[in-house]
Amino acid sequence: MGRVVPSALTLATVVLAAACSGSAPPAPTPGQPTPPVEEPAAPNTLTAAERAAGWRLLFDGQSTGGWRGFRLQTMPAGWQSVDGALTRSAAAGDIITIDEFANFELAIEWQIAPGGNSGIMYRVSESADTTFFSGPEMQVLDNAQNPSGGTATSSAGACYDMYAPSADVTHPAGSWNQARVVANGSHIEHWLNGVKVVEYELGSADWLARVQLSMFRGVAGYGRETHGHIALQDHGDRVAYRSIKIRSTP
């Protein structure tokens, strides 16, 4: 069928109908100021709205205060503040927040080296031999160049070796990715670059069945802590984290 070219009269009629429809935004009331739109926060800062909502920074972009090595009282030298990011630049081991959290919303940006691997663990206990033997892990990975990217439950955004992400929404290595973890009792969500990629219930029949098929089979304390530290993993690769902020919830 040939292409029909609308006449000027038809176009005018369409424009007039759109202008008269209820879908158009209402005009501002004369004399009323337009409400300001808050700009997104610069890296490692909070907006006024975030502060009012109870968010706080876990990294100020300059110091490593508030963090220490897993089972250490000090911060390993291999983790440093570099160009406004908490960066693993040399062998160091995993690091954890000094504070512990139960129910929370965590927002964090990560940047991984080509082929790199790391992870964000939550509700971590130092009674376990490793951070990931107590706290579930949100995988941080260069899916394109790391072999683990080819296995769904070890790709970026996954609950490591347990739940695969619903989609690969990662940005290329060297780019910043925006991650979010929501922990509300047994309910857990992983978000990556604005997409909810994982959702599960700790202790559910599905969770317990998956544990038996995972590397955590026989790890008594895995995923059972109701509160704990946030941990960042040293997996031998360069990784950087910034805009690390958290809001505790009831």
C-alpha cells in the first residue's frame, strides 16, 4: 500500500485535538512559582531530599574512614581513596563497614577493570571464615571478558551461585554501574542500572533448595544473619566503588 501524505488541514486538526485533550500538562497558575527540580547528587554527596529521607554516606570520596579489613582492626593498604573512589589497587583482602545493618537500602556505584571480578556482600558476620560464607553476594563482574560472565548465577548482578539476574544490563568495563540492594527482613532485591535483576526470600523453600545445589551446601551460617556488615570483595582485580550510601529501614 502506498504512503498517504496527510493534508495541511488534517495536520492542523490533529494538532488542535492534541492541544484540547486532557493529556496536555496543565498550565502553571499565574503568580505561582514553579517548584524547583532537585539536581542529582554529585558523586559521594547527598541531596537535600536524600538527607531528609535518612540516607547517609558510607564513603566521603576522600578518606577510608568507616571501613576496615575483614577480621582486622585497620584498613589494608591495598584499598585506598583514588580519584574520589574507594579502590582496590593492590592485594588487600576484603573490607567491611565498621557499622552493621539489618534492614536497609544500599546504593553504590562500581567500576571494574577489563576482565575483573569483585562483589558486594551484605549482613556479613566475622564468625564465618570468609565474607561470602555468611553474607549473600551481589556479583560485580565484567561480563564481556571474564569467563564467569558466561554462567548466569555468576554474572554481574546475580546473587552469587544462587539466583541469576533477569537480564545483562551492565555497562562496559571502565564505565560506572549503579547498583542497589534492598534488604527487608527475608526479602532481598538486587537492582542494576535501574533494573530489578534479582528478587528472593531468604529461608524460603526455593532458597533452601538452591543452597543444596550451590557452593554453600554445608556452610551452616550462609544467609542466616539478620544483621551484619557491608563488605567489598578483593578478588585480585582492580575495582572502584563510589557514591556508597545507605538508608536503614524499619
